[in-house]
Amino acid sequence: MALPQRRDDRHYTYADYLTWDDDLRWELIDGRAFAMAPAPSLRHQDYAGRIYAQALSALRGKPCRVFIAPVDVRLPKPGQSVEKTDTVVQPDVLAVCDPAKLDEKGVTGAPDWVVEVLSPTTASHDNILKRRVYEEAGVREYWLVHPDDRLVFIYRLIDGAYGKPEIQDLTGTTPIAALPDVIIDWDAIVGAFPQAASP
């Protein structure tokens, strides 16, 4: 599947990103600007929203905070200032347990948990480019949710690398290892969608 459209061949930073006033949403990966796909399908938004709602409820009164896109996650490389950061992403759902990483403009540094709900236009982008970005940044747990196949691929950081994913059907429940006591109930999410639903 094709990757989202690149803006051009220039190298951009977060400082550049903040000056763009067009109607498109962008992500930066190693300085390359990728246009986000057009507005996601209702099913994509429903999956992301229900995952977010369950995590939000489970984290109420606890120090970790959960967010839903669009939220800028700036992932500076060693020695990069926030302004010079050349990787800025907007995960579908994310959780951050270190309040020092949060400010009014978003998150600086690796979230503890990231979820991307795949769609046909973003699948390879999320599964190849963004998985590498999250691994290198130190995201402890990365979930790729496949609504069409009703699967979740779970990558957990061990000794700085993800390795092979744990693959589960979207049935029953799945605990979030990076967020103790938080469990996602797939039956409550998937039950809203007939098997034959279109993407």
C-alpha cells in the first residue's frame, strides 16, 4: 500500500511545522513531511475512541494520562532541541506516565503506550516507518489494531528493541503491560461492528 503523500524533498523541523497554516495535518519523520490521510472512516474513529474511553476510565485517579489524536508527539533525537526536533507524530491513542513530558503543545519524548488503528491508506506507514520511530524513541508498548482482520499486533520494548509481535484476536480482553491494571475489552468494541462492515 502506498505511503501518505510527502510534502516535498526538504528536511523540516518542528519549528517549520509550527508555521504551516494550511488545512492538512502533517507528521514529520526524520525531517520528511507526510500528509496525514483524509479524515479517517467512522469505524476507525470508533475503534480509537472506544480504546481511548476504556483506558481513560481505567486511569482515572492514576498518574498516567491517556490522549486521542490529534496530539503532537515530538520525539527529539539525542542533542536535538524541541524546535530542531525532526520527528513529530500524531498517534491515534497514547498514554504518558511522566508529567514532565507534557506541555500545552503536546508531548516531548516517548509515550509509554501507543495505539495506531490501521486503515488501507496508513497501514504500511504505521507498520514500517512509525514502528521504527517508536522503537528508536523508546515507546514501551506499541499496538497496531487491524479492524478488518480483527487482530492486534503488540510490540513490547525489550532491551531497546521490539522483536516479533504478540498477535491476538480482537476477542476477550488484553492487558496493557506498560499500564498496570489497564485492560482493553475487545468484545465491547468489536461487538458494535458487523463482520462485513466496510473499512
